[in-house]
Amino acid sequence: MSELALRVLFSVVAAPVALWIVLAGGAPLAALLAIVSAIGAWEFYRIVRGAGAHPLGDVGVALAGLLPLAVYASYLGAFVVRPALLALLVLLLLGATIWLRGVGGRPIASAATTLLGVVYTAGMLSFGYAIRYHDTVAGYDVVGARQAGIDAWTLRVPPGGVLLIFPLVVTWASDIGAYFVGRAIGGRKLIPSVSPGKTVAGAVGGLVTSMLVSWLYARTVLVPVASLGFTPWGALAFGGIVSVAAQTGDLFESLIKREGGVKDSSRIIPGHGGVLDRFDSLIFVLPVAYLLLGWLPIPILR
């Protein structure tokens, strides 16, 4: 089977499953984020080993897998992720480098890359769960919708799920717009030393496409389905900033892969490379989107 056929087949199977998980939220979403974070951390440590570092890979992968589950437990009220507890985990990790790496094991690089691997993957991707249950839609679930007199279609499509799909769709629009505009126009390279294929025209194309898709999604989905009142200017601003974050995330992954001397983060996804190759943009987008949803005025339309 060709690479393209594998890519299309995987997308056809994975996309509906991912959509269901995003809309379902709860344990399925936390489990997905935990799996993606753990694999992403494993790929990150694979890359940095190519750059000469020696991270505590097993510890980092375990922490990356546990963090989204801890966030899930925190939202359930069963466990609270306190800053003091996170500080304790960091101190334990730093202390472990004394015995596991020692002076000759490059302990500074080991501790730094181990921590960065957890933050870069699980720390950022966990914002996906935070968006799904963002304060904007807190309490506005089936019960809240019934009290507000919302129709049955909205009851089947939880506003939190619709809200999480928003940055995902805008990110994909940025990637698609950048690819096709860049291929069609070409011209000056964006940062050739980091990513030779990306052009200034492509970056602008991704930005414009994201803004348009953001406006369309807000108008045709967020307002009628989720009853969230995004203003046109707010939607355009959201799309533009998310596109910048998405393209920055893509460039950052290209940067670390160049230093690590690898073409793909792994070959774990048929036809798509690795988890980081597919989620590099979202790693930057999700925390940015979470902040934007808190800053932009988004009234609930009653």
C-alpha cells in the first residue's frame, strides 16, 4: 500500500473516532490526551538523544501520560493539581539525576530535557481538556441547555465539545491554507534554515484562511449550535492568533528535529510520521486558544 493510501485510510478511520472523543469529553478525552502525550514525550526524548542529551526517558514518559489523567481527576474533584505538588515532582526529578546520571552523565541537559519533554507534550496538550470544560461553558451542559430552552440538537452536541473543535478546525485551516498558497505562489522562504519548504506567501495564506474559517465557524456553528456569541472581530482575531501559534509550533518541531538529525519524530502513525509531526501545531495552539477564550468577550446567547 502506498504512503498516500495509508495516510488517507488512517485519516478516514481516525477522524470520526477523534470527533466522537472530543464531543464525549470526560474519560475518553483524558485517555486520548494521556496516550498522545506519552507517545509525544517518547518521540521528544528520541529526538533530543540525537542531539546528544540523555533524558530520563522512562520517568518523563510516565509523567507525561499521568498529567492529563491528573487534570481529569482534578476536574472531577477527586484530586487537585496543586503548585506545591508539581514543585515536589520537579525536585524529585532533579534529585534523581544525582544517582541516575552523575557528573559524567550531563545532568543539566538530562534534567532540563526531561522536564521540557513533559511540559512540551502533556503540559500543553492538557489544555485541550481545559478548553472542553472551559469556564465559558461551565454548567452549560444538558441541564443548562434545558433550562435555557435550547433545542434537542444542541443537547446532543455539548457546547464544550463544539468549543474544543473550534481551535482544531482553525489549526487545520491554517495548515491547509499555508500548504496550497505556498505551493501555488512560492517565492521568498520564511525561515529556510529551519524549514526550507515554508514560504512567506504560505504563512500569509495560512493566516488569512484561518481568519476566514474562524469567522465562518463562529457564525455557523458556535452561535446556532452552541449558543456562544462570538463577535465577528473576535472570531477574526482568534483565527489570526491561532494561525500564528500553529505555524510557530510547526517551526519549533522542525527546529528540534534538525538539531536531533531526524526527518520524522517517529513512524508510529501510518502515512503520517509521528505524533509530534501531527500535533506540533496543536501543542502551541491549545494553551493560546484557552487564554483567548478567557480574554475575548464570548456571551452565552439565551
